[in-house]
Amino acid sequence: MDEVRTPRKKSSVVKLGMSFDGIESAEKAYKDYAHDMGFSVRIGQQQIDDNGVVKWKRYLCARAGYKSKKSNDMDVKNKRQTRETRCGCEAYIYVKRTSEGKYKITALYEGHNHELVTPSKRHLLRSNRYVNQKAKTTLFNCHKASIGTSQAYRLLHVGAGGFEYVGCMKKDLQNYYSDFRNKIKDADAQMFIDNLGRLKELDPGFFFEYEVKDDRLVRVFWVDTTSRKNYVHFGDVLSFDSTYSTNQYDMKFAPFTGVNHHMHSIFFGAAFLADEKIESYVWLFETFLRAMGGKYPRLIVTDEDASMRAAIARVLPNTIHRLCMWHIMKKFPEKIGPHLLEDDDFWKRVNSCVWGSETIQEFESRWQAIITDFHLENNEWLARRYHIRESWIPAYFREVWLGGILRTTSRSESANSFFNRFIGHKLALIEFWLRFDTALKCQRQEELTDDTTTLHTTPTLFTTWEIEKHGGLVFTHEVFKIFQKEVLAAREHCDIQSTSEMVDRKIVTMTDDSNKVRELICFTPDLIYKCSCMLFESRGIPCRHIIRMLRAARINELPMHYVMKRWTRNCKR
């Protein structure tokens, strides 16, 4: 006969004849008793009348009964490792409804045929574990910050002072969140649109449009008031990226971004698209223009998608379209073959060719040398990139205003990191929004921090030149760093070689540390210089050669022609 273990000393008790106002009170009392005893409870049989009222109910030890033979056979068939918990324990209580509407324990058995859980393990008992409101709030706040469920549980454990005080296990929290996602699955898209509608009610400047086909959300675009205002200041150059991963509905996330006065990425709006057809991109670009009051960007930078290119040609015919160098360069390792992956000389020459070529002739010469020296004549991917070189190699569009949008590696990785915080193929739309909203607030907080630093601190000067001091007063700190570098180079490395006077202009040749001869044309009497290095034309920052000429002309402040409003401290005022 199995050994019967009777209760230890306990703080909660149940006994025959105990009466409760409701069935819930009876269940709680038995679970409290079970927790103090060291066993878990599960619900047994019950009888309910025609009005849905419980007539009687049985509560059992969780280890009552035995696993069915059919279930065991399925485990063996599927080679599934399971742990048996049931051992035929007979402990139970039987609760019956009285004529007065109360519930009374009319039968019980307290003996167990198994070890009871020790006090240090009682918090693991299943029937007493539940996800309380504090855990739910912490879980959703963590997901807003792109912190996963496992980390949220760790935070709960630390905040509560121990796992035993959390009230649930990590698996319970994971199951709760999984159940939440399943519940919203069929209503997720409607909840997302309803959320955008509520934002529109709160903020009349909030803009969104969407399309539904066959009861499925296929396109949605949104932008808030702050982003629309930012577009007025910084919408001259635009980056559009549809290479981010999709959500659980296979909808592509497609954000519009730009560069603010601190040379950091700034959000202009975003969309979800169910497909990447031309008509989808046409709808999106037309919707974007409506939201932005019809203001066309001067330049748009995208990936190589053919449908996108066709849509831009149709909707933005007067906008210069260039391809993102970073996306193309990121593909190089997988396209050139394993034999060159670790070849430092190859990568040094490729970077010099792509990023360092200032003229078309330089690029052509370096590219052809790389193809020949590394035997890449038959590489079709490189051949196609060469065929479209005018759309992504800077040497072909040095006079085009880029506004810092032509991505450097560090800024591109930063932008990708920002968006990848809240994009994932398993995320529902509502989950996306929780993360997106938080991330956008963080981006805007960083801009406020940059504004405060720029307006209330003074950068360190490295020269005695008044023009450097003036740059520190008008430019934001990030822009001033670049300008200061040019000032130092003007002082240390720039030497005037010759000057030719003409009727309406002056032509000056100058050397610098690049061992190249620069040509500057000065249109008198305005003292507006055009330099062959094209730094000012492409980035809006005076180059070292122009600064050297202004210094020679004893000009102590930058002429307003060289102070682009979008790079200034007060550009938004």
C-alpha cells in the first residue's frame, strides 16, 4: 500500500463543513491551503444547472489519476520526451451548493501518496502561479522598449527581491504573452488602424491613409505633425528604404528618413506594404507628397528595386534618384567569392575606388585595374554594378547636393540599428507600434539633447582664426567638427600656387595634403568661390581651399552664401 503523507503544520486549513459565499472563495481557500501544504491543485468534475450555476465541484491534487495509455503511446510514437506528474494521489475536496446559495465542503481527503514540496519550492506550484497586474505592466513596458519577455522576467525578479516573490515563472509570462498575441491576431490590423484614427483625433496634423483589399490591409502610410514640420526644414534630401524585414503578415516596412541639422537620421514617415509592385510604390509616393503639402525632395536615395525605380520616375520625375552605396557595398562580400574575403589589399583598393575617386577618370581607371588584377572579368554582379555606376558612384554626381544623405557606413548602421529595434518577422502590427512609438520618442529626445548641447555650450577652438570662431557660433556642433577640420587643413596644408585675373573672375590654383591641384574660380566682387573639390556643392560645408582664400582676403566671418540654414543652430526657428 502507498505511504500516506498527512499535513505538516500549516497556516491555512480546510475542513468538513466549511462554508463559503461563492465557489471562487472555496477554490481560493483550497489553493491557499495547498500552497502552504506543498502541493498543486487542479479542477476535477463539476455539475452546472440550466442557469449556469455550479451545483457541486471537486478539486483534486494535481497529481491525481494517471496518464492515459493513448497519450503514452503518442509520446512513444513521436519520440517525445515527457515527464510524468500523475501518480494516483487521492487528496481532494468536494464542494456542494446549499439551499441558502452558499458552498460547503461536504467531503475531503487530506492524505497524499507523494512527497510534498518544501517551502523553498512552493512558488513553483502551478495552481498558485499567475501573471499579476504588475507583471503584465512590466512586460508591456519592456516590449515598448524592445526588451524581450526573458529580460522582462529578469527585471521582475530583481524588482521583487527574488524569484519566489514574482508570482509566476518565466514560462508563465511567455505563455501569457503568446496568448495575448493569439487573441489579437484576427483583429490586429483593425486595432492598428483604430490606433492611427485615435492619434488623428488627438492631433489634427497627424496624417494617415490605408487601403484594404479582400478584407486584408494591403497598404498603410502614416506621419505625425512633428515629422511633417521636420520635412519642411530637412526634406530636400530623402532616403527611402524597403529592405527591412517583414512582420508576421509578410508586409514590408518602408520608412522615409532624412538628415537633420546635427547630421543624424530623422524620421519623415513610414508605410507597410503587402507587395512591392509598381502600383504600390506609386500609391505610397503620391500619398507621401499629399501628406507633405506637395513638396518634392531634390534628391531621393533608395535601394536597387526595379518597381521602386519605375514609381519614382512616374511620381517624382524632377527628383534626382541615386542608389544607396551602403546597401551595394554590403553585398560585396557575398558576391566576390571566398578567396577575396580576407584579402586586405583587395578591400583597400575597392574602398579607395568607390569612396575615394574624385573624378570619373579616377574611378574608371581604378575599377578596371581591380577587375583585371583580381581576375573578376566574369563576375556578373560586378558587371551589373558597373553598368549602373552613374547612379551610385559619387564621382559621377559630385555637383549634386547630397545633404549628408549619401550614407557613410557608421550612419547607415546607426539608421538600421534604429529601425531594427522594432521590426521583426514575428511581430504583430500592435506589437510593432508599441516598439516604434518608443523608438521614435528616443530619436527625438536625442535631437533635443543635441540642440541643448549646441545652444548652451561652446566648442573648443584649435586656431586663432576668426573665421573658425564664427563657424562655432553659427553651425551645430556636429557640422562644426567637419568645418573645423577644413579650417585646420587650410592652415596646415593649403598653398596658393598661381592666380590668373580675368574680366569677371579670378582663377586660383592651390595644393593640399592630397597631392592634388585644386582650381578655384572667384566671381568678383561677390567673393563667391567655386572649388574643384566640390565639397560645398555636395555637403554644404565650405572646403579648406575656400577657407584659405577667405583668409587671404582678410575675411573674418563666413559670407552668408556659405552658411546653409539647414546646418545652423537655429535652423528651426
